[in-house]
Amino acid sequence: MEDPPPIEVLLDHAQDKVVLLDGEGRFKYANGAVERILGYEPADLIGENAFEYIHPDDVDEAETAFERTITSETFTETMVEYRFRAEDGSWVWLESQMSNLTDEDLDGYVVSSRDISDRVTAERSQAVAARRLRELAATTDDVLWMFDSDWTELLFVNHAYEAVYGLPIEEIESDPRAFVDAVHPDDVPLVEEAMARLSDGRSVDIEYRVNPAEDYDVWVWVQAIPVVEDSEGRSPSGNRSQTDGGEVVRITGFTRDITDRRQRERQLYVMDNLLRHNLRNDLTTITCNAELIEQQVPEVAEQTATIRRTSASLLASAEKERKIIDLLTTEATHQRVEIDAAVETAAEIVEDRFPAVSIELPRLEPATVVAVAGIEAAILELIENAVQHSECEGPTVRVTARRNGQQVVVRIEDEAPPIPEVEARVLTGEHEMNAVYHSSGLGLWLVYWVVELSDGEITVTSAGDRGNRIEIELPRGHG
């Protein structure tokens, strides 16, 4: 039977640095890990004082720990962290375990060390990130927060919480679900459903009322996402929710006070309804009186027809204004739209309204786009606008739709006079509405806002004295 290998051979294969120090801290032995971790040949350290290699900022603590350990009258084991100078002059963070256990064979004190540089770097990076988050949280009116996966532990919240929700932070710290007590009773089911969605690995974007001290008259907007780790990751709380892509370990988000915005929306709706109601009633009165005048004084029929056309145009503008109000005050929800079918429907509507018009659809590829509700109305507006501004008795409008990589391009070509530059700038978003600018109508603004909210783009090209080409580029929907 072969003799067992010397203990030195076994230690040379250890991952940790193992050294033997005398009472003064001089190296009496060093294993092979010294070269792997620090770059020194073990023999080069023998006789050297270990504390001369330790960073000046750490040496006092390390030397005190060593002295306290080896002079203790009872068995003592100590752990200490410090920086040790490597052979190339860099500093390596070590975590060393030492004790006063020794015997005649050892004739020294064993110190076992492992490289913790990666851990220390990660901890410092995390500390810097945490400090920056606290600084950011202290300067924002938004509520920044983080919970564990099942809402049983509050991991972070800034002081803006108290102003928005009207409850002290201590309550949510002692009971993480206490923030639900600040939610309007009618909105609690919505919030609880959102919490369940987040725990299940889905993001949320919701609005609801909070703050009982303000009679729940504070509206908030909340966006939140689940933080998911792969199958190797562990939840800090030990409670994990399974998703297809891993496990939810944290839930983070922000809450913003949008009370002023909601109030402006309500005021806008009130003014809009009042204006449209009064406008409709007054225009109806004007139209009826114009008809009576025409019946009683036939020779002014041309003038009364102008009155009726103008009244009808104002009513149509009021309806477009209503669509714009809905578009700007309603949360922009994207949906899949079969754009070829939308173009066909718009063409049928225009041909029904203008029998002399010819709408050509020479290249209409089946295509799906992702856009906000109203994209169909925008296409109808552009086709109808091309017809109305044509100087031909039987105008022709060509409409195509084609896929172009990740986009779908809808092109509308007409024979009308060039679109005025100021109107083209409305469509492309290069002109702002102001006190000195008056568009010829609200239709172009409606088109611009629909396309803008759909993450699309519009280009306008006019050629010579006659003919315009308008292209709408929209994100393509797959599947």
C-alpha cells in the first residue's frame, strides 16, 4: 500500500490560500493557491512579514485581529477582510479565517484566505446604486417603491409616499399591504387585480384614486414591472412566483400624482359638451331659419344654400373636435388593425358620399398594423380631403398599402392642387398651433395626432401644379 501524500501536496491543490504564520506574522509556509490568487511563488514569501503586504488602510485592523486571536487564553476563531498586494502591484480583497489552534507539528498559526474581490466590487457597485437611488428618490415628487414577489415585504419606498397616499411610511413598513387602505374602495378590486398580475409576472399601467384624508380626490398613475430571475435565481423572501421566463423575485414601480391632469380633462369634457350642445342647437336654428327664408324669398336661395353648407361644415368640425378630445384625453391603447380592410372601408364610404369619384386600390397588400383607435378615421379623412380639394369633376384618388420590413406604408395619391406648406407641416408635425396660425380645418390635426400616438410618421410630397402624395408609415403587427 502506498504512503499517503504529504499534507503540503494536498494543500497545493486547495482553492483557498493557506499559509502558516509565526507569532510575529512572518510566513513559514504558503500553498500553491498563493500563486493562483496573488501571483507569488510560495517560496518567495517565506520569511516575509504578511502585514507588510496589507493595504495601509486595512493593516491595523488585520494586525489587531491576528494579535487578539493568538493571545486569547481560550480557543478563538476570527474572520477579517482586507486588501493584500499582489505580485503585479494590484490589490486583492481577501477574507481570512484564523484561530489560535496550533501544535508542535505546525509550530505556527494557520490562516486560510479566499479571494472576495468580485463580491466586494459587486457590493460597492450596489451601494453606489443604492445611494444614487436614495438621492433621486429624495428629489422627486413621484413615489418610488419596491416589494417582494408576494407583497409581504416592503423593500424600498421614498418619502413622497406620505404626501400622495396620505398615510405615514411607518404603516406600510410594518404592514406592506397597508397602502391598499389608502385606495378608494371602488378602486380596490382594480388595484388587487394589478397586484396579482405583477406577482404572476406581468407589467401593469393603471390609474386610480387614493388618500382618504383628501376624500380620495387624489388621482394617481402607476406603472410597475416584475423583476424576474432565471431558474437558478433565488427570491430574497423565499417565496417565489413561477413565470415562463423564470421567477418573480421583486416588484418595482412608481406612482405619480395626476390629479391636475384629471381635473383638466374633466373641465375639457364639460366645456366640450357645452360647446357642442350649444353649437348644435344654434346651428340647427340657423339652418331652419335659412330654409324658411328660402321658402319665403326664393331669389336668395343661393345665399341660404351657403348658410346651410357652412352650418353643416361647422357641425362636421364639431364632430372632428369631439374625436380629437377623445383621442387626447383617453389612454392611448394600441391595437392590431387590418389596414387593407380599413382602406377598403374608407374607399367605399368616400365613393358613397361622392358618386363621381373614383378610388383606385391597385396595390393593396394584406397587412396588419399596430395603431391607436382612430387610424381608420385618419385614412378616411385623407382620402376625403383629397376629393374635396380636387378641381376635377370626376377626381381619381389612388390608395396603396404595402409591407416594408417592420413597417407598413399607406400611400394616398391625388390630382388636387399642391397642399399648402402650412397644411403639410401640420401633417408632418413641423408646425405648432398658436394664436397667429389657423388651419383650414381640424381634420389634418386629427390625422397627425392619430399617427403620432400610433408611433408612426407622415411624409407629404407635392409635384408641380397638380398632385400630392401622402405616405403614412405605421408599425407592422406580426402573427
